[in-house]
Amino acid sequence: MNLNVSLLGAAAFGASAWFGMLLGEAICGGLGPSSERPIRVTPPAVLFTACGAVTGAGIVMHGFAPLQVITLVVLVLALAAAAAANLSAGIVPDAVTLVPLAALLLSSVLQARYAPLLSAVLVTLPLALLAAFSPGRGLSWGDVKLGALGAAILGASGVMLAFGVAGVTAFVASRLAPNAGRPITLAPYIVLGIAIALVAGPLG
């Protein structure tokens, strides 16, 4: 892999993550967490940009087609926006989950590729059950929609890896920095898991 291509990929994805962070904060506006939501955290711009750059460098090393790379740049922007909104206000806006999910699924169906749709359905059903039976203390419906988007991107097996990473890192973080019994923001950990799965191997 050409070094210049890797650097270009890192720069594009880093910028996408940074803009996504700004978008997530802008969507939330002045909305702050309620007593049932996690404590407000200012999204760290350097960390978002660095994670995006590392993800981009890993993605271009897999040799995806240019159209796939462009699609992933846009999706990384949406994922970063979801993580930033969750940190800023404890929510995951539909605009950065359902809109890209619908666009991705429509594009796949028009190309007669039904795997992303099947993966999204297979992953959404159990996550929806978890959200329904753990209101306020487990997965939120925003996390479910984020999981569906991750499944459409990665495939069912890939998103399971992402959720495994998310679960472990969220557990460790909650132990290192307890937040007085308030719920933690899961979306940033899910996004981190999706990014690691993207770097780990080809899309499923």
C-alpha cells in the first residue's frame, strides 16, 4: 500500500470524524442531560480526529474500492456525530442513525445486495428486546439504531465484535471512573467497537 494513499485516507477520515463531532454537538444545541441521562462530557476533538485517522489508515490498507471508501467516510462522520451527541446530551439523534441506515439499505437493495438488510434485521431484533426490558438502565433505543447501522456496515458477525469491544471498554471505564450511579453513555463505546471492527478486516 502506497504511503501517500494511507496518509490521504488517514487525513480524510480524521477530518470526517472531526466534522462529525461538530455536527453532533450542533444537533444537540443547548440540550443538556436530564437527571436520568449521563453527565455531560465535552467531546474531545483530538481524540475524535485521532480515532478517525487511525480508522481511515486501517480501512485504506484493506484495498476497498473508491466508492466503498467514500461511503465509509460519510458513515464515519455519522458515527462520530452519534458519539458526540451522546457525550454532549445523552442522546443518539435519528438524523445520524436512521438517515444513513436508510440510505445504505436502499443503495444495497437497488444493487440487489440483501446482506446488509438481513444483518440489520437480525441484529436489531435482539437489541430491541434488550432495550425494551431494560429501560433507563441498559441499551437505549438510540443504541439499538446505532447497532442496526453498524450491522448494515459490518455484517452480523462484525457488529457482534463491535458490541463485544463496546461492552468490555464500557465496563472497564465505568469501574475506573464511576459516575455516582448515573447511566453511562454507550454510543461512544459502540462507535469505538465499530471502528475497531472496520480496521480488523473486510466488511462482512
